[in-house]
Amino acid sequence: MELGCHSGIKRWKERLPVTFALAGNPNVGKSSVFNWLTGMGVMTANYPGKTVEVNLATTHFRDQEIGVMDLPGTYALGSTSEDQWVARQALLDAQPDAILVIVDATNLERNLYLPLQLLDMGLPLVIALNLVDEALRNGLRIDHVRLAKFLGVPVVPTVAIRGQGLDRLVEMGLQAARVGLTRASTPRYGRDIEEALEELADLLVKEEVLLPWGLPPRAIAILLLEEDEEVLAWTRALPEGERILAKVREVASGIAERHGEPTPFRIARERHGLAGAIGAQVETRVSVPSKTQDRLWRLTTSPTTGFPLLALALAGLFAFLFYIGDFLSNVMSGLWGASLSPVIRFVIQLAFGQGIVSKTLLWGFDAGINAALSVGIPYVLTFYLILSVLEDTGYLNSVAFLTDPFMHKLGLHGRAAIPLVAGAGCNVPAIMGTRVLATMRERILASTLVCLMPCSARTAVIAGAVSKYVGWGPAVLIYVIVAGIGFLSGWGLNRILPGRSTGLVMEMFPFRVPSFPKMLRRTWYRFKDFLFVATPIVLIGSFILGLIYETGFLWVFTVPLQPVVEGWLGLPAVAGLTLIFAVLRKELALQLLVALAVAKYGSGVTDLLQFMDKGQIFTYALVNTLYIPCIATIAVLAKELGWRRALLISASTILLALLAGGIVHRLLIL
Amino acid sequence: MEKREKGERIPSMFLEVLEAIYRLEQEGASVSPARLGKRLGLGEAQTMERVLGLQGMGLVETLISGLVLLTAEGERIAVGLIRKHRLIERFLYDVLGLPWDQVHGEAHSLTPVVSDQVGDRLARFLEDPKTCPHGNPIPSTEGALHAEAAVPLHRLNQGKAGVILRIEKEEPALLKYLATLGLLPETKVEVEEVAPFGGPILIRVGGSRYALGRKVASKIFVKEA
């Protein structure tokens, strides 16, 4: 479910007795906390024009209903980048009763920057010192009691992935919500900055301006000194604005003169300094840090070992996908054929006899489900499992690092590698994943490339048709052709689209041993959407196709397709029809084709070679791989980039597919 | 070549201001309009007018605090001016034999009218002198003028550490983002990996590792530690 902009968040907050916000740097286990606390029923809230979402959910803790808002993972709360802006705006709109800040105990100094900034804004915090187990394994013990004393807020050690300490975290959160900030626990900076803040805060009080978002005067003062664009805009609009800004200029130039750098950077420096000082005082090194991380980074990023490893990883990925997917596919369709399929056949034939109704229903309930079980589900499930392994171990970072120079040729940078790889699973989340890219230009480029990335549904068609009936060599060739077309399109688009690409700045997260339950959960979350959205479409598609087949209309519908499908692509016209149906779900193409085979030759016969030759299967899979991914992809493209761009991308992929298919057909005839 | 044409099209009264801002920055002072006016011998209104003119040309930026900063392009032009200025001083002193205490003033009035090309010829004629008669360094044609040898971060060898001296000011948003990650001047960074084919570099700052694209890394200047 989706909520509109900030009024949605406000309403959400109003109907709940207590609300928490979860804040933290990226990849510190924030989503583990969120999942552990909330489970099902997650809503998302959007700000107009922004693509980063805020997740909202409710939980019950000892009969207390609590709303939990999961902010995007950020390093700070400025107004420069989109994720930071959204996190801050959601925080200010919701004004949660307590903020649970998840900090990474293995990298305390950098992680303390965000809570210090939140304290500067005068917000009530509880700190979850997460990954304490990992820190200890790295030889780092953190005195959380001292940390709490330094920061003036409760600190709870946690291991979120196993739920350790989270009860206590919620308890402390509820307590913080009840009493608010116990004392003025705002950080203290250098004397001149503190004096400047005091001076500005006094002025704000004296001018009696109504401060925005219920923030205290010191918070506004520090945002002014940090040259926060929004607060500056708010000040400019005030009748007293000019007086306040004059004062800001005066004190800011004083600080800048004394330190020889602009005030915002001075404040950032002192905040980092403070974080470092606190970190140093609460950390004790109990053993020499392990060199494993360093070795792993070296191994995966240095060119001599990194590239072979990358090639190996990709080869392994696809091999796993094909073998495990194929295995699952056989098991599932075997089970189906042996157990439920005869029952359904019997029941339907008992109820409806042998007529058209019965046959049409069998198309859906027998052939349709069989197709979903043998083509879509096994490959998608397998891919999501592999993707979560890559993500959770941290290896995707190395992929981004290694692919950065190639991405630059396409006007992108290494961060785009992650959505592109995800695109091999499903284009829909991958296109949403392009939000990690900063500019619209990069997002258009990456989204177009994602559309050309064979998703698991298309891989299912390639695996289930080409590698099964033609051989694995031609199956690989399809990937090579598609990769070539993708590269050329990206390269060309990069020349056509105005603007330049930005650079890569990306944190390289430490390697971690993935948690199996977490991986399974993530795989399930992703797979669930696929299952519940895709399977009904497959069934409906099968019914419709069954109906027009049984009534004989199928051959009528294929007539207008003949010139293109038969004449240009050299495929049977009926295959063209399944390609059109495949716009619902890509794997539907093959499923329907298989269903046609089943309907024609009876259950058990799924041999495509009975009505297409090897060349035709190749062309068929290639065209299916290249043209617009599916309806869901078009919808998400439109949502993310606008309808005009979505239709433009879709139309150009159709043209590309027809062009490539026609050329391949002619080459094959030769 | 674009920067050269740009440099030539700028009226000399603006060039003078650019040079003064650059020198003040080099002296480690923050450049307020008042201080700049004092250096140029101009009133505050007049100084502001020129600063705004330069801002229109994209050569300087003014902060909310009123401080003036050179943009990367402004800095390039200013460095080019200083190069010519000091070469002319050298010429006036070495070749024409003008007194030491007069060359600065003479060079000052000559600099804006001497093209970069003439400047380069002058350098060749004088056999690429390293300093002006006052002992100040003469920047190279690439415009590198820093008493401390600053190299872009990606030029550091793998395994070497450096201290950030400055970050180019072209993209304020990037600068702010880097600041939140703790990449500020005087921060120590270690280069762990330099990817081939113009790929990114892997750096270590405190307990964190970051991948920086070449383009970003080339804007961060460090002194090898």
C-alpha cells in the first residue's frame, strides 16, 4: 500500500499512540531491526518528485501499539542528496516520539556522525549499538555504558540479525518517548561555534519567530550555519529574515576567518572530530584485528584476481541458475504430473464433461499451473536466492568496483552494476533500484539497460527452450548478442542524451558471512511479489489462450501477425501470438507455447521441436528476450521516469527485437 | 584551449581581482569582500561589483557568509596570470636589468596585456625559470602552483597514504557529501587499490573503505605522507 506525501505520514502518526523512526547509515542492519519489529503489513510513503521511499508499519509490544518508520539509510541528514532529504523530511513531518539510531559497532567513529547530527536537531534518541558480535570478532570491545554517558542518550547493544537486544531497544524507545530528552544532551563543539550558535539562537528567540517543524532555536541556528538550503529559504521568507541572515553572515565569516575554511565544513570537521574522540574513548582493542577483510578486498578488487573471480562468479551464477532451476523445474512438473494434475483433470471432466468449457478450464488449471511450475517459479526463485547471497556477502560491492570503468563508457558508474545484476532477476525491482543513481540522466540510461537485461523470466525461456532443445552454446550466444546490443545502446544513448555522468562515491561494505534465515526471508519477500502478481496473470493468459484455441479463433487472430512473424521472423504465426501474450509475463511466451504443445499432443508431450525447428526456437527466444520486458516493467518505468520515456523505451526495444530477430533469421537460413 | 580564450576575453580590472583572491587564498586567509577591497585599494561597493561580475562569468562563488571562493576555472586563470606576472618580472630583472624593487609594479601593469602564448615563449627564452626575482615559485603551464606538492588522489601509488590538501570546488554538492563522509582537508587517506582501465580507486579513511571514481579522485589533491 502506498501513502501520498507528507500529509500521509502525518495522518499515519496521528492515529498511533507511539511512533518510532529507524535511522542509520546504509548497511548497518537497519532493515533487520525493521523486519524483526514489524513483519507483515508494510506501507510505503512517497514524496512528490522523490523516488526514495519511507517504509511504515505497526508492531505490538506488550499490548502497546507502536508505529515504526524506516528511514532510508544515510550518512547524514543534509538537503543535498535525495535520500538524505527524504529521511530528514519524513522525520520532521512525522515528529516521531523517539528515533532509534542503528550504529555499526565495527565502524563506530563514522557511524556516530548521524546521531550527533540528530542530537543537534534536539531529537530524542535511543542508540542501538548493532553488530557488537562482529566488532568483538574483529577484536573491538565497546563500552556502551560510557558511550551512553558521553552522548547523554540510552545505548543498547544489539545483534539485530538474531533479534538480540531488540526487546530492550523497544523498551528504551518507549521510555524515551515517555520522558523525551532527559537532559540537554546536545553535542558541544569548539567555543567559537558554540558562541555563534548561542548568539543566533538568542536572536531567533528575541525576534519571536515561530520556528519550523517544532525544532529548538539551537537546531535552527546550526542548520543556518551549515548553510542548509531549506532553512535558509525559510529564513529568507520571514519578515525578520534579512536581520537574521545578516547575523548569520557575520558570525559565519568570523568562524571561517579564524579557521580558514567555510563554516559548514568547519562544523562537519568538528562533528567528525567529536565522533572520533567519543569513539576512541569507548573502544578497547582486545585483540589484533583480523586481516581477513583486507585479504578478501585485495582478492576481489585487485585486477589480477578480481576479474577472473568476477568471471567465475558470473559463470557460477548462470550455471547454478540453469542446473538448479532445471532440477527444480523437473521436480515440480514431475510432482504436478504425478499428483495434482490427474486429480484436477478428473474433477473438471467430471463437472463439465468433455466439451469446450472443460478443455478451456484444463488449459488454465492444468497446463497453466504446470507451465508456471516448470518455467517461471523455479528459475526466479533460484535467481533471487543467488542474488541475496551476492548482496549479503558484500560481493556486489566488488562487482561495482570492477565494472566502474566499463560503466563509464555507458555514461554510468559502478553503482549501476548492482541494479543491472538485479535486472537479471527481475527488471521491476532493478528499475526501482536505479534510484541509487543521482541524476535523471543516469537513471534513464540504467533503466534502458536494465530493460535489455535478460531477467530470470526471459532466462527461463532461454534455458527452457534454447538450451534444452538447441544446446547450451546457442543459449550463451543469445546472451552474447543481447550483451552486445545492450552495450551499443548504452554507448549510443550516452552520446545522444545531454549532460555528463557524475562520479562514483560508494562505501565498500565489509564482507560478511550471510545469515541463512535472513537470505531466505529476503528471497521470499521478493519471490512473493512475483508469485502473487505473476501466477494469476499466467492463469488468465492460459484461459484466454485456451478459449480462443478451443473455439478455433486462434488461427483467425494469427492472420494479421503473419507478415511480420512468418514473413520477417520466419516463425509460426502462433508463436507470434504467444510473444504478444508474453507482454503480461515474459516466461508466459514459453509456457503458452508448451501449453499449446500439451493441448495438441496430450499431457507429457512438451517437445517444442514438434512444431518449431532449432533455428526458429533460437530466433523466438532472442526476440522474446529483447522486446519490452513486460507490462509490470512498463508500469514501473512510467512511474519512475514518466510515461513518455517509458513508451519511448518500450517502442525502441520492440524495434530492436524485430530488427535483431529478422537479421538472425536471415543469417540462419544462409 | 578554451580556458585561454576565456582568459583573454576578461577585462583587466577583473583579472586583477582574480589574482588578488588567489593570492589571499594562498596566504591562507579567507577572502571577505572587505579584505579583498583593502588589498585592491578599492571601496567595498566597487569590490562587490567586480566580484559579482566574476561570479557572472562563473569564476568565483560567494558563500552565504559573504566569503569569496575561486571556482576551479577561476583558479586556473588566476594561476595563469601569476605565471605570466612572475615570468615578466624575471625578464625585466634578468634581461632588461630593471631594479629589483621596480619589477613588481611594472610587471603588474604588463601582465593583463601579455597573451599566454607570449608568456610561454618568454618562459622558453628564460629557460623555464623556477622562481621570480622575489623567490616565489613560477607555476608550470598546467597551472600547478602549490608550495606543497599536491597530487590528485588517483596518482598516489597503491599502498601509499596521503593527507588531503584541498578538494576542487567545482561541485558544491559533491563537496558537502564528501564532508559528511569525513573526506575533508587534513584527513589521512590510504590508497588500497587502483583499478586498471581508468577504473576507480579504493581508499581507506579511518575504519571505512570507499570506492571513488577517477573523476572524483582527480578533484581531491593530497600530499604524500
